[in-house]
Amino acid sequence: MKKNILVINPGSTSTKIALFNQEGREIFKEIISHSVEELSKFKSISEQGTIRKKIILDTLKKKNIDINLLKVVIGRGGITKPLEAGTYKVNEKLIDDLKNSPVEHPCNLGGIIAHEIAESISVPAYIADPVSVDEFTDIARISGLKGIKRKSRAHALNIRANAFRYAKEQGKKLGELNLIVAHLGGGISIVPIRKGRIIDAVDSYDEGSFSPERTGLLPNSTLIHLCYSGKHTEKELNRFIVHKGGLVSYLGTNDVREVVKKIEEGDQYAKLIFEAMCYQIAKEIGAMATVLKGKIEAIILTGGIAHNKILVKKVKDRVGWIAPLVVYPGEEEMKALAEAVIRVINGEEKVKIYS
């Protein structure tokens, strides 16, 4: 009897796989590491698909997992054209867009490998809630300069997984709720969810709060001056914004635990920077409250640094008056992908067709 769900999540130096039953219980999980030497043989990430698939199948065989008993296969969503949130059946159009994505990223392999394995045993393959989810309202796209549109960018997979979790705990449907969800990790994204749809977003890659690694929004005139100073290349500036900004820029670490330790040892500068990050997170949550016109059921904090109780308290002190604060720390991508396809299997969400 076909009953289990295989989840595939390709990363830059690893491929995570997991097996879940239809109740969402994890049966097996493995992180397959890929050496730099192994991956350097390929000219592009897309060429890695064949070897990654072989290693996945070999790993499952060693664990005595019969792929013929799989009910579905789901892969991490890649960088596609903008689309609505949800679970998508992999078809030829989706595969073509993943192979020819304007941004080469390992997650593009998720749907491709899932499809190839699923096709070999005649079961469906899916992706769910990729980073390209875009449900912005027209007004949210306006930037302030004609020709530049605000882009939808957020940790949609983890955000929606925890929004569904909250709705289930309250005995309600997500489509009935207005929520603000803040994903707090190496990058930070904060979104308003209106009746189940992510209608706006700020992400520390472009806007919003700075994060452990990213700058968030910067003063325009000063940034322009830096760009034309001749001191840095475009590549270096992008690295500052995405990888060397935030806590890394100010304190030399992206580990919130190290920052808290510095504060406990009396480092007043570390205290100022940490509190500034909490302040900016709270400020963006407040901004999203205006998007929902103050009609908010709950504010949800999730992601890795939501484990930090000091950070949670400081954010709550500023936004707790807006709505009840709920904390779901961590980011369980594999479980989130399994739960997405389970909602389709159980008829809680309709599968979407990529076109």
C-alpha cells in the first residue's frame, strides 16, 4: 500500500531527505553532505541533479526504504515566476522554469528530482510555498520611484506552516484569520496575512529590520554615495547587504547567543545593537498592523532566533498591545513540506497547477 511521503530539500552543500507518514510523523531523516570537490565537477547547479538523485536513491536503499511504497514525493520549491502560495503539482512547465530560472540556486533541483523519482513509480510530485510566492495587493507594489516595484520576498514556507499551525490550534481555518508572522533567522521577513493571503512583506534582503546577517533598509543617499565611492565592487556591496550586514557588521558574529553573552559580560555596545534589532523588528510588525487596519488575531514569532527569550520579551514589550503574541521557535522545513502535501491529500487545500 502506497502510504508514505518523501521530502527532498537540496542545499548548497547538502541534500536533506525525510520520510513522513500521512499523519505528519517523521519516520526517517538524513542529511547527505556533498564535498566541494564532488560538486566542483559540475559546471552548473542544474547539472548536479543526476548525481544528487542517485545518492538519494542509494541512501533510501541502504535504509531498506522501498520507494514503490511512496504515495507522493515533494521537493523544496525553487525560484520560479511569481505565484500564489500553496502546493503545486510538478508539470513540464514548472520543470522547464526551474531548469531555466534566472537565479541559479540548489532549491531549483527540489521539484526536478522529486518529479523524476515520482515518475519512476507512477506517483505525483509536488513543490510548496517557494520563495517566489507573491500575493501582494496592487497598492503594496508601489515603491516611490516609477520603474521600480516592490518585490514579494519572504520565508513563505515556514511562515505559512506556522500560520496553519496557529489556525489548527484555535480550531479555525486560516482563511478566516488576519495574522502578522515574523520569521526571525539569519534573514528576517515580516508579513501580514489577510484571510490566508500574504498581502505584503518586508525582508531584510531589501527592506525592513536588519538581521544577524543582512542590512535591511538603508538610508538611500548614504548608500548611493557608498556605491559610487569607488571603494567597493558591486559584488562586494551585495555581500555586505546579504551576508556581512546586521549583527555581523556591528559585532562580527551572526550568533545571537554570542551577542547575549557579550551583553551579560557588560558590553554596552553589543546591548545597543541587539536592542536596535529588536526595536526594528517591532517597528516593522507595527507597520504591518496598519496594513491590516488593526484587525489582527495574533502576532506569530518563528525562526531560529525566536528561541531567544530576551529577544522575544523585548519585541513583546513593544507590540504586545497590538495582539496576543505566539512563539513557534525554529524552522522545520522538512515537516512544513510534508504538512503542505498532507493538506492536499486530506482535502484541506486544493492542489494548484503551475501554468
